[in-house]
Amino acid sequence: MNINNQLNIEVDNPILTIAIPTFNGGKTIRRTLDSILTQFDQRIEIIILDNASTDGTDAILLEYKSKYSFIKIYSNKTNIGPDANFLMSMRKSQGQFILLLSDDDVLVENSLLKIVTFLTNNKNISLAYLSTVGFRKEYIDSAHCIDPPLKLENDICTSNKEEFMKYAGYYWGFLSSYICSKRDFEAIKNPEQYFGTYWLQSYIHILCGKKQDVLLGLISGPCIGAGRYVSLPGFDSALVNGVYYKKMLDYAVKEAGFNKRQLDKLYVWRICLLGKRDIIKERASGMKKTSIKLLIKCTWRYPEVWIKLYPVFFIPQPICSLGMKIYKKRKKLLGNIEINRPGDIN
């Protein structure tokens, strides 16, 4: 379809809403929008929730709106925080299914038709995982991306939560990798109670997949390209990826019947991976965010962490700096390590 000839599309009862919550996404949101528009399907709705950006994002959005009038843009006069903006994005969605797409991720080429076809043929699913690959610096195409440890070869519909998490677990918690049913989302009572948990979207996804006979989807692909950057998060990784992520996983076990052993294994793998990265980057840059004391407190029960993560605590700063220089040179990454979007509360 020639998108330039479809400037006044009105989508009635869309199968999918792609909702993009953004704050200061000016550096990447063009890439995100173009990845959707180059494969646009009339069965989808595109909405953008700008959380009072200060970097010129609003001007970029107006530019796209002038060219593609079917894009719906909502602008907050003041920054209402990430959780409220995510929730508003979902509530304004008119599609039967909702994808919250981060403003620095992309829809992989030729993936949208596959996603829409799957949803059209499986309207009873409550939650679906979109096969996700990683890219560094700039997105080129799926062939230049990094595959997850376990690649999903075929689409799957299942009520088995262990089978679902076997493939979906690697990116569990990642905003862009999941589609949920609008019906199941609207059935959640008072989702505001999960504000401040750092993982609002995951609590919503857990509750969408709560029923014993729930139907879960796994969409092969790749579908989503997730940006990987050298920048540091603007938070304490021990608190967010350690304490609060574990609380969220425990909630999934207690409230929705997910497998505890499987999620404990996922937690150990994830905290070791992210903990190493964040500590090395922090020491290389001289910017300390992660509390080692808190990290130990939330992981000491797992012997595997003693072996894979704790030794990193003793790596001297000069070695961390040298290691980062070698890594950046090998990956052809430019620029210094910085806090991702300083002052970002979205």
C-alpha cells in the first residue's frame, strides 16, 4: 500500500492499537514511526502520548501528523510520570489488542502483516509475545540484529504458562515485546495500584494472563527490534532490576499461577546479566547508581549469583574502563557513557 495516498484513513474497530508513550524521544521516534508507516495496515490504529517533552519531540509529532492525519497525538501539559502515561495510552486505545511500543524501538520489516494476521485468526488470546531481537546504535535490518538465547521458529497458541515463558521470558518486562487484549485490560480493577512498582506494564500483562484456561500467543518473527545502548539507566539497577523485578515475578507466581522455579531461574539469569553490565559501565564512567549492598541483599539466596555476579564487584576501575573501550571499539560504538535521558521520569 502506498501510504502517501492514504492520508485520511479512518480506522473503525481496529484489530490492533500501536500506542507510543514518549518523553524526550526526539532522537529516535522518527525511526520508530517510519518502521510502522512503511508497512502500514488499515486494520491498525496509531496513537502517541507525549508526556510534556522538552527536546522538540512535539514538533516532530506535528510534522508526522500533517502528513499522516490518521495518527492520533495526545499531549500532556505537564509530565504525569511514566506509569500514568502508559495507562493513559492503553485507555485511549480503540483496538481489540494493544501494543505499547517504546519510542526507541522498531517494528521489524514485514512483521506487521504477520502480527495482524495472527491476531485476526486468534481473537481469543489474552496476551501475546512478539519475537524480539536486539540492535546496537542504528537499526539496519533484522539480519544485523542479535537473536535471543532461544529462537521461536513457529507461531504458537497455548494455555501452558511454562511453554509461554520458555520463549517470552528473555524479554519479560520489556515494554515493546507484548500485546494484550483490550478486553482483559479493561477487566483489571484499579491498575493504578501498581503505580510506583517500576513494572506497571508487567503487572497488567500478568493479570491479563491470570486465568487458568487463558490462551497465550507466541508470534514468531522477528517482530520487534529493541535498541541496546551504552548509556546507563537513570535509576539504581539493584532496586529496579533486583528488588522490584523480583516482587513482580513473585506476584506472577502467587496471583497468576506462573511456575516459581522457572521464574527464579529467569531472575538469576537476568540480574547477573544486567548487574554485570551496569556495574562495569558505572565504574568505567565514574557514575555510581547501583547499590552493591542492596544487590547482595536481594540475591544472596542464589548460589549461582555468587559465582556469576559477585566477582564483578572486585574488578578495579581501570580494568572496567579498558574493557569498555575495547567493547565500544569492537562494536563500533561512539560517544561517552551517559545517563539515558537525564531527568527522564518516563
